[in-house]
Amino acid sequence: MLVAESPEELQKTIDRFHFYCKRWNLKMNIDKSKILIFCKGRQTGELQFRYDDKSIETVTNFNYLGITLSRTGSFKTAMHKLAEKATKALYEVLKRGRLHNLSIQCHLDLRVWLMTLIGRDTRWVTNHLKFLIY
């Protein structure tokens, strides 16, 4: 990950990285490389960045280590996606627990775990898990 505070600084950093890669005979996969510009409000103009005379795509969102980063710096999208993943995972755990006759206490513990993971209140969790709890 390369970070800079201005377009000029970023291009210089990309150029230095390219020099480093050439020196050590490393290859960068330009198809997997993206530029994400963090800014509040509207982005002014279309910026172009190049690596070894190849254009690097600029995106508005990027998934980095499982977290969705957005150009505004907001984590709302990331939190929403993580909540969806946590909900699906817990539904699967509860379904399998039911198949293996887990106790009611275990189901309640899992409900609390879900609330902690996705930051929801008890009413929301109760409404969404009714059909899985005995």
C-alpha cells in the first residue's frame, strides 16, 4: 500500500516503487492494483496515475483485508458488509446447533454473540432469530 497527500507525491512514490521493483527484479500486477483517493465531497477532475507507462485504475471503493474502504473515509459500507457476514455465519451456526440438539442456553449465548458482532439491540436479534430458537 502506498500513501501520499497529493497527486504529485503519489506519482513520485509510484515511480520510486517502480524503480525498486526493477532493481530487485520484482513484478507488480497492474490489473490487481487500484488507486483510491480519499476526499470529502466531490472529487475535482479525473486524475491519472501511471506505473511503467501503464494506467492504474482509480476506484471509489476498495476491499482491503476484508474491509471495504470508500473515498469519503466512511466505514458505513464496511460495517454493513461485516454485519451481513456475521449474520449469515451465526444463522449457519444456530442451524447446525439445532441439528445437533444444542441447549437453549447455548442458543442464548450465540444470540448475545451475534448482538456483539453486528452491534444490534436485543429486539432486532430476537425478531430475526425466532425461527431458529426452540
